[in-house]
Amino acid sequence: MNYALTEQNELVYLMDQRQFLELSRIQQRYYCPECGGQLRLKKATKQTRPHFVHINQTSHQRGESAIHIQGKQVLSTALDCLHIPNMLEVRTETKTRRADIYLTYQQQQIALEWQCALIGQQEILARSQSYTNQQIKVHWILGPNYRLKNRLRQIHLAMLRYRPDWGFYLLYLEPKNQALQLIHHIRQFDLRRQIIYEKTQWPLQIGLLYLLGRPQKKLSACKQTTIHDPLSFEQKRRYIQRQLYQGNQEIHQLQLQAYRQGHRIDAIPFVCFEAQPLPPLTTKRLALLNFELLLLLEQQPHQTLTALQAFINSRLGDYWINREFKAYWPRKVLAQFLRRLQVQGNLKIKHDQIQFFSWPIEVKI
């Protein structure tokens, strides 16, 4: 911990040897701002800067881990080497947030949050929104507890960010190697939520410059121009069938609606499936959304793009990140599906008007 309260309730920082010597000469007690426990000074080692530690470690339930302390110090030192002024454990003006590292770069307030301990998705979203409300740009830098496997967890979705040159990405710090690892161009297949991504690693100082906006060569999304879902058409149908038998409520409700119109969800048309991986923007499975849209078009064959757009918006629900996609993504979802139906001759689009002709015929794969 690099900060403490004095007996006079003043916040003091301990970030280097000079401050350690100054505070050592002052005969006073220091207390933890979080739990109120008494702290003591601890001198620097080869691996760490001087910092405060709890006298009674067991009384502090929210104490920083060694890797969290080390990571903040590594990040701050790297910024110092780049001649970028920064401060550790800085409270925002509204006192609602305390940034692990705070800096101003190119007139933009920035908070670096080095997240090691597992916390809830709502806490992440609340912190991010709090920074946004104060015009502070927050970068989440993740520790080993957040390593990716083959699917994004909800906590990952809350920390996911987007840049045109990186696509959807997550950023990891490796304090021991002093490196930043970028997991970029993250995409997921529709039904099973399996993800694909690219991985790039930089020395810490270079990675921080790229993170803060230094121009760089655009990172490639993939060496292959097109990536198709590894599941075949029949495998996708069987997956939906299994989910129905296992009691998936969303699929069960859609099955009831399909029955009333003389269809079955386990015979979902091929045109409803998304062949390529999608941005990880929503929890809604687009194959099911497309099927529901198809049922609506059969019920009401004369539609407008505006009405269908409103329908898509109501079904997609909330977005995890990047609110600028809230207008773009539903339009793209609708346009892709309508284009496939139009190519097959199932509907006609003229300006804002849509006329639906027929249910898609079975495609043999």
C-alpha cells in the first residue's frame, strides 16, 4: 500500500526512498484508509519500492496482494522512464474513485486500473461509469485471475474495450517480465460462445505508449480472410435441440411461438445461422433472434425497416461496452439477415418498405 492516513487524518503517500526517509524521521502513527488498521513503514527491496504494511495483517480483509503492489510499482516506474508524470492511489475530485495510477496525457485525464483480485461485473461497470462521468478515461489492465480460456466470462465482457486498430481487446500485465500482453480482435461464434482472438506482446514501456495513443502499425485480425464456424448446420440444430431438452427457457418460449405458426425450432432454417464470428456485444444468440424475426415476418408480411429495427433493439437488450455500437450494431444485425432472405427470394425491400413472400426452403448441407 502506497498511501496512509496520519493521526491528523491527512493522506500521505510513500512512493520512493526520499519519502521513506522523511516519514521515518517523523514520530507518528499511520492508519489504513480502508479498514482503519494501524500501518508501519516498510523499506524498499530489490523487487519493491518502500510502502506501508499492516501491523496486524489478519485484521485487514482488503489488503493488497504482493502482485498488486508489484504491478502498480512496475507500471509507475515504466511511466517515469517515459517521462510521463503519474501518481499512485489518487482519489478523483468527487472522491468516488481512487485510481491505482493517475496521469494526464495529451490533455486527457487517465486512470490505469491494475485489477488482480476477482470482483463482480456490476462493480466493474459501476467503476467504469464513474470514471466516464468525471471525464476520466479508464484502462483496465488485468492480472492472472482473468486469463482467457475458450469463452468470455461476464467479468471479461465488462472490461472489454474497443479500438479501430485493435478491435475488441483485453490487456494483461506481466510484472515479472515487465511486459504488456494484448488479446485483440476478439470475436465469438454465435451459439456456443466459443471465442477466437489474436495475441501480441510488447515490452512494458512500448506497450504503454501504444495504449496511450502512440501511432503504430495496424494489428492484423487474422492471417485468414474468412473464418467459418466449425459447427456444421446439423450440429447447430442438434445444439438447439439439446438446449431445448435441457430446459432452456428462451428456446422453450420460442418453440411455443413456432408451434402456433406450424414450425419447430429444431428445424430452424439454415438462413438464420451466422456463418462467421461476431463481435462480443450481447448475450443474445443471433440465430434465435433471426428465427423470431422470421416468425414475425410470416405473421405480418408487410413491414417497415423502422419497425423491424425497433423489434431488434427490444430483443438485443443491453450492451456490455462501447455505447456508440448501440445504434450501429442492431442495424448491422438486421441488414445481414434481411440481405440473406432477399438473396434467397423470400422478401423484397424497397426504400423503408419490406414485403415478405415465403418461408425459407430447406437447404441440404
